[in-house]
Amino acid sequence: MKLRQLEAMRAVMVRGTTTHAGELIGLTQSAVSRLITQLEDELGFRLFDRRHGRLLITPEGQHFYGVAEKVLAGIDQIKATARDITTLGTGTVRIIAMPALGYGLLPQTIADIKSRFAQIKVSVDSGSRHGIEQGVASAQYDFGLATLPIEHESIDTEPLSGMDAVCIMPKNHQLTKKHVIKAHDLADEQFISLEPGTMFRYRTDEVFGRLGIRRKIDVEAQSTVTVCNMVASGIGVSLVHPFVAKTFVDQIEIRRFEPAVRFEYGLLFPAGVTRSQISEEFARTLRLSVAEIAGETISSQFTGLG
């Protein structure tokens, strides 16, 4: 029994004659008749009665077709799934990102992907550097987003972009008159810092410590998103990733900071695992989105930058 025989039977059921059935599935009338005859010979009973040029289903044929149609529906689904995979029409992308990167970089990329591939499912988790390393290394995620460097034998790392941290302050802060904030401008300022143990905290403390500049650090937060909210509430000033600051541009003042505190961001993939087409497309779209954000920063979109 061949799939083509079942397809010929379904075409006859839909169109009523072998001529019209052939038009439906791209075969000649004689080819359709031959397929039906072969199927009947294999089954040992007639599927159709020939009356006045039309084929009428027999009771035995009706019973058989009820099962055959389920098989054909399954084949149709298999073909549709294959087409979707080829055209990126379906699938799931599992991503894990550091909170700031997930907040500042992923939303626009996800919106872009969903606008082009509506059936794609996207799952996003946030985690610490250690959690991201473990999740990506064990292939629980298609890729991760983190600040570099990341050194793990089970992770392939690809640079994404590099950006300088920006200084943020409340709208009415006295430093808003400056176009560039220098480290000594923040001496004795109420500084909202990330909690110890993060790369951002380490690099920020290193800059001020090297220059011998004292800040007032009475308030700490777990993420730069929380820091931005606190700055918007007038609690103090801080340094954050530029793409996070960008989302608060109507609530805070943003300035370039010197000396530059540089951060490199990267994509993390499970080593030795073949990447799906949709993962590759997602990463490509993310690179374009990040390049746009970096370009906006360079072109001084933020008030006072430049």
C-alpha cells in the first residue's frame, strides 16, 4: 500500500471523478484509475462503484477511508511542519540573559522576530553569570546573553557589542548642566550602586578607587533596572548600561561618563550543539538591534551625550 494510492482515493472522494481527481493531485485520469485499482486489489474489496461516469464510495470503502483519512491528515501535518521549519514558521527559542541585558536588549528583538514569524515561541529566563553559564553549558537554553569574558569549555562565545556605561541622575539634579560627567563630579554624591559580587560593581568601584574618589553608597540594588527607578525617584545618581538607561529616557537625565567604563556583551551557545535556524535568525536580528542601539548612543540620542 502506497501513500500515493491513498491520496488518489481522497482526491476521488473530493472531486467525484478520476478526471477531476487527477487535476487535483497533478496526475492523468488513467494514472488515478490505476492507483485506485491497485489499492482495491491489495485490499481485496471494492472501494468505489462506477455509475454513470462517477465513482460512488462503497460501505467497505467508507469504513476504510475513515482510517485512511487520519493517516493522510497526519502526513499533511508532517509536510506542514517541515515547511514551517524550512521557512522558520515554527519552533521555540529558549534564552537566558542577565537581567539588564534581557530588559534592555531583548524586547525589540522579540517584537521583530514575532512580526515576521508569528508562530515562533520565545522563552526568556534571567539569571546570574553562574546560572547562565550552567544553563547554556548543559544546553537547557539555545543561547545566553551576558557580559564578557565568559570562559567555559562547554560554551561557545561570540562577541555581540561593546558599550560604555552612562551616568544617570534625577531630572532636577545640579549636574544636569554638564554635558559630560567626570568621576570627580560624583565625589560625595549619593551613589546608588549594584550589590557587591557583580562585574558592574567591580569595574565601577575599580575606577573610583583608582582615582581616590569617595562616593556615598547608602543604597544598593540587584539590577540596573531598579537603579534607574531609584534615580528617577530622586534618590541619587549612578552608572548603568546605556540600553537600560534608554528605556528611562523620559524620567531621568543621561550623560556620557569619563573615564569610560567599558562593557563587552556576548552571545553564549552550548558547545558542540547544532544551532537551529530560528536560533541563528534570532541571534542575527539581535546583533542588528544592538548595533542600532550602539549607533543611537554614539549619535548622541540621549540628552547631553556627545
